[in-house]
Amino acid sequence: MKKDGVSPVVFLLVAALFLLHVAVNIWGPYGFHRDEFLYIAMGEHFRLFGMDFPPLIGLIAEIERMVLGNSIAAIRFFPAIAAAILVWVSADIARRLGGGTFAQILSALLMFFSPIFLRPGSLFQPVVFDQLWWALGCWVVVRWKESGDPRWWIALGIIMGIGLFTKFSIFLFGFGVLVGLIATHDRRLLLTRWPWIALALTLLIGSPSIIGQVTLGFPFFGVMGDLQRQQFTHVSWLDFATGQILMLGVISFLVSVTGIVVLFGSGRFKNFRILAWVYAGAFAVLFMMHGKAYYLGPIYPVMIAAGAVMTEVVGKAKWRIAFRSVLLLLLFAGGIVSLPFGVPILPPQKMAGYGAALGMSAANTTNTGRALRLPQDYADMIGWNQRVEAIARVYDSLDSAQKSQAVILASNYGEAGAIDFLGPRLGLPHSICFEGTYWFYGPGKKTGATTIAIGFDSLDLVKNWRVIKPAAHIVNKWTVPEEQNLTIYLCEDEIKTAQEIWPSLADKY
């Protein structure tokens, strides 16, 4: 155990990462991400015990908007902080596992440049917070094993409870901890009150997430079913395994594998072997489910830390300075080259050319296996103002009677959220949408006699309106395929009101 504090260089890297994210959020060439619009909408429709997703992200959205405002930098402020803290957590774990200055700096740099940790810090999504809770959970386990004080399990229960309040994937971490307890001599702790106190705290703090599922009929399983059919089927076991390399980067992956191996097999880390089993338990579940590679990302800060500690002592002493210098140089050079794939700093055309020049086609593949010009997250940050402004022009063309009753119908939560967030300054009413979370917000009070619809085929609309007229057309080659070529329709003379058809659309969520 190291008694000295974390290296000052680590704190410089923490500050640098935070400032990088803030700078990109202020001056970057992209707009809001489609998911960010959804989470902002969750804040506007916030119901602590009645949401189909864990509600912390909606609560954070409302706090940020009230305190910091509606800018991209404001909405992404807390993710930038979380990403920066992750760097410190991994470095401090390295310190507590016996690592010196080099191990701490290496761990921090690997966290800084790994795409799986870099990109979530630049987006307002639950991912970066989920990563933070997993990492802090591992940090608490290290503190428990370091001190032998079982009261650390209270802290673990609190962190896992916040994790459950954030994302259901914390159950994977909990399962891994259980596997670790059973597989090691720590199993005797199960006969004490401490793990059960941790479990009770987890369920108590995370209860809004669970109660929301019970209240709404467990929509989580519907979402997982859709993911299984539409996305997980495209993830082979080989894809999942190789995806670990892509999301971490080659050097981070090699160091992480080193960490996993030594946690399992080195006597030096015998006291911390439970952490290896946490990884094994989570990996096994996701591997069998054909889960996405990034779902396993939150466990890597501790693996990187353990690998960095072993990397620090590799080779003969007289060669270590040269080895460390070359390793850090390669890491820094590779990190700079891969930086545009982690944070959105290059505008679309330059980013497309950069990716093509490096042959990084895998980085531009969608969740459903389709190839894009850009990484999907970047494509999902393009064109929202263009779409909302086109809708506003159609809305402004209506007479006052039509405007008073007009409904804006969106085909997906990105369009709906963009209309709700960007539309009010253009005089637009809020949208309605029957996809996902938006179905729970309902159809509103207007009947839909005059409806502006975006993202639909006219053949879908004739089922509920007698008059359907194309009102605008939007083309944008840089966005995701379903948003590249859109027609906005003006629909009139409804067959059924929105309130009449809404219950029948329950299966759409």
C-alpha cells in the first residue's frame, strides 16, 4: 500500500481532460446529440417514481438547465466532471495497488486517451456516470481489502444505489461482486451483515428506478427485446471480443489484459483477486448475451490500474527508463492520432476524410451494422436545427385557426426532443411521439385535425388522415441514414383523434 498521495501530474491530466471537454463543448463544430434531447425531455417530464428509465439523468438535466442554462457546454458540464474524476480514480487505484509515479501517470494517460472513456465525457448520457459508479465501486472494494474494515460495504451500497438510479447495468457489477465473493476466501463475508446492508442500501437508493418499472409494466424488458432483435443480433462473440480492443485502444487493451492476468494469478495481488472475478462475471454475462462491447467499459479503470502497476516493474532496472519513455511516447502519439474519434473536434467533411485516410471503417459502423461517413455519435449531432427550422416554416404557413390546433408528430425521440428543446424559440408547440419514452408523455389535448408530421412515409399517414400534402423536404448526407432524406407532411381531416389511437400504440414503446 502506498502512503504518498497521487502524483501532481495526475491532477494536471484531470484538469486538462476537463478543460478539453469544456473547450470542445463551447467551440466544437457539432450540435446536440439525439440522446441528449431525450434526457432533457425526461427532465421536463420528471416523475421520480414513474419513469421508464432510471431517472437520475433527467434530474441532472433539470439541475443543469436551472443552474447553468441551455447551452451545450452547460448540458455537458457534469459529464466532463465525471470523465475527469475517472482519470483520478484509476490512478489512485494504481497507487493503492502499489504503483509509483509512473504507474499512476500511465494509468491516467490510458484513461485520458481511451475512446471508451473519452467520448462519453463529451456527451450528456448515462454512460459516463455509469462508468464512474463502477470505478468508484471498485475503488471502494480496494479500500475495503486494503484496510480490512467491512464498513466500506456501506459506501459500496450507496454507490451501487446511485448506480441503480442511473442505469440498470449496475446489476452486472453487483453480479460480478457476488461471483468474486463466492470464488474467493472472501465468501465468509456473506455470513455477516455487511453485504446485506449494501444490498439494502442499493435497493433503497435505487428504488425509483425499480418502482418506475413496476408502475409502467416493466418497459425495460421491451427495450431489451428490441435491442436483442435490432442490435445484439449484429454482435457476434468475435465482435464483442475484438470490440474491447477498438474501444480501449491497443496499448490500453494490452495493459488491461496484463491487469486481468496479474489480478488472477500474481501473488502480489492476491488480496485483490475479487476484482478479477468481478471482471469475469460481467464479461461472461455480456459475452453470452451478445452485448455491445462498450457495456463492459466501466470495469476497465481498475484493470488498467493493475496493469499499469505491473508495467512499472517490467524488465531489468537499467532498461526501465528507456522502456517507459518509449511506452509513454507511443501512447501519447497514438492518443493524439485517435483523439478525433474520441471527441468531436473535426467538422464532418474533415472527419470523414480523416477516418477514411486511417482506414477506420469499424469506427463508423452503426448499432445495426450499417456503414456511415462518420462515427454514429457524430452523425447523431448533425442537422437538428435544420429540421426544426423547416418544421417552423411549415407551422408559420398555417393560419391562426390551424396554428391553435396544430399537432407536431415526430417519428422518433430525437426529432421529438429536438422540436421540444429547439422549437419554443421559433414559436413551435411541443411535439408528440409514440416511440419509446415519449409514448408515456401522451398525445396531449389536441386532436390532430391539423398535424405536421416528420420522419414518416406517406403510406403510414394515410391510415389516419384523409388529406396528406408534402410541405417541405430536408436532405443532409452527414447524418444517420433515417434522417438523411426527410419529407415533412401537412396532414388534415383525421380519421381518429390522437387520443383515440394512442392506447393502441402501446406496443411501440
